[in-house]
Amino acid sequence: MANPVDAVRKYHQDFIGIRRDIHAHPELAFEESRTAQIVADRLSGWGIEVHRGLAKTGVVGVVNGRQSGSRRAIGLRADMDCLPMHENNSFAHKSQHAGRMHACGHDGHTTMLLAAARYLQETRNFDGTAYLIFQPAEEGGGGGDLMVREGLFDRFPANEVYALHNWPGLPPGKMAVRPGPVMAATDEIQIEIRGKGGHAAMPHLTADPVVAAAQVISALQTIASRNVSALDSIVVSICSMQTSQLGAFNVIPDGVKLIGTVRTFRAETRVLAERRVKEIATQVAGALECTATLNYRRGYPATVNTEREAEFAASVGERVFGAVNVVRDADPTMGGEDFSYMLLARPGAYVFLGQGGGPNGCFLHNPGYDFNDDVIPFGAGYLAALVEDALPLR
């Protein structure tokens, strides 16, 4: 069977232009109207059936294979939104909108799925249906969850679903996939500690919430070190500390607000962490004559690849990239991903695609990041190969 990567290379330059245009015009969660229009126009221009409206700006393309006897379908998903951050690059296609940037490569993900769509429509070397899912609002908006709840898999009944994410830690031409958890659940915690403020020279007349906050921060680390098995994984990070009194060197404030995140892979560990955060915050603060209230907001669930589909994704990678370039034992990451909601609804796999250092050699969510255009044929060809191998012609 021919390698789709070679076919995609024939129109590589066209897709570099698309990718850079999307990069220059980043759009935040549920505001991806321009990007969605580009996607819809390209798909319809190639003769692909287009559906719009799921999760406000979502787009789904439908490509039918040469045969339909299998009665099976596969979903391929790409995210379209950007991050609310300023870009520090100086190249011609840098963001034209202050405070918005494609710093996670969603511009590249969208472009690779578009390139795969063109190839699949031109060749149709499969038996069944390919659903091309262009999803809004991955960066905190839960667009994947909303698409599923609005009937994504009822209207487009894929039997399995796959997604790619570029990974600067891997060189181009390599990929990584594994069964089980690959990304963590992403929960947010806000702890409000209230005490009694006063003069810093007379702390005995106060109930100091700053000292209580410091003790709470330290005690929260015992969740990982003393409550969770050393063979399990959890991160509890307090990332922001705000006092009710700013700028004065001699005033003990009335209150302190702590903001942070909890990351877990296992559902049981997630439940334990929520319980222990509340117990530690309230009881430690209480022991220091303060009070603590907790707002624990659950974010995305863990992204968990199903075993069969992860093995299938790896086998397709071996055909496309060569066995030596497929990493089957990469460590999971504590980052989060709302493709998790689609994996709760359908079996599938989330795959990391090597993109090397890219132009500036930095990692994701960095103001100097840019997607590596050299990997467009790799990602597009791999996505197309997933369809051809999952739905082979008879």
C-alpha cells in the first residue's frame, strides 16, 4: 500500500500557506468563525459534504470511501482555537491580534486534517466513512464535551476516533502512543482563608491568614507524598497567592486567596484529592484560628486511550514512519486535553506527533512557539493512513 505522506507532499506548499494564514489570525474559544469558514470553504471546494453548527463554530466533513459494505466509520479530530497570550515572534505570519496566539499548534492540527481530507477525497481508498471533526474551544472551553453532548456521535456515528497533537520533544518523523492514560484530569482549586488583620508589629492581636496560607500550601504537598501510592501519579500545585492588603509592609491582611490545580490520572485518586484538599485547607486554617472555604472545580477528565485502538494507532505509525520511529512507552503527561470527552464516548487513541524544535526550538504554550511546517505531510499522511487501515477495501 502506498504511503499517503508521499502523496500529501505534492501539495505541501499550499497547506503551509493555509497554516500560516490561520496562525496570523488566531481566534479564542467559540470565536473561531474565520477559521471555521476557511475549513468549510476548503472542504466544500474539494467536494466534501460539510456540516456546521455543533458547539457553535464546529465543522464536520464527511468523506465516503469507494465502498460502503463495511458499514463502519472512523472519526479524526483537530482543534482550532488559540491561547489568550501575546506572541513574541517577528516573522511575517505572526499573530495580527494582540493577546491572542497559536502557541499550542492548533493551526497546524487544523491544517493537517485539512490536508488529510483532500487526500482522502481524491483517493477514497477505503470501505466506509471518514468523519473529519474540526473542534472549537479545546483551551479551557470544553468544546469537545459540548460537541459530544450536542450529538456529535449520534449524527456522525464513528466506531472509533483519533487525534494528533504536535510534540516538540520528539523529532519530525517520529510519533508516540500508548494504551491507558496519556494526559491528566485538570481540576482547579480556589481556597479563601480568612483571619483577623492588624498591625504587623503586634501579630499576637491578629489571626494571621498569611501564616495559615503558608502552612496550607506546605500541607497540601502531603497528598502526593503521604496519601497517594508512590506508584500512582498526582500533582497539587498552588500557583497564585493573593492577599486582601497589597503594598503595605506593616499590615497583616484579613484574607488570602490561593489558586492552583490538581492533576490526576485515576478516577479514585481524583476523588481522594478533592476530599483531602478540603480537609487540609479547613483544618489547618482552623488550627491557626482562621477559616478556609474551598471552591474545587473539576475540569477535563483524564485522556485515556483504549488498548486495541492504541495498538492499532501504533501499527499504522510503523507503516507510515517505520517501526524504529514509533515510541510505544512514552511517559504520560500531566497536561490536560478535552479530547478526553470523545474517548469517553468512543474507543480511540490520542497520538503525539514529533515536530522537533520548530523554528525557535521552544515547547508548547511559549510566546516564541511556532508550528513546524515540515511535519504537515507526516501528520496528514498518518491521519489518512488511519482511515485506510481501519477501513480497508475488500
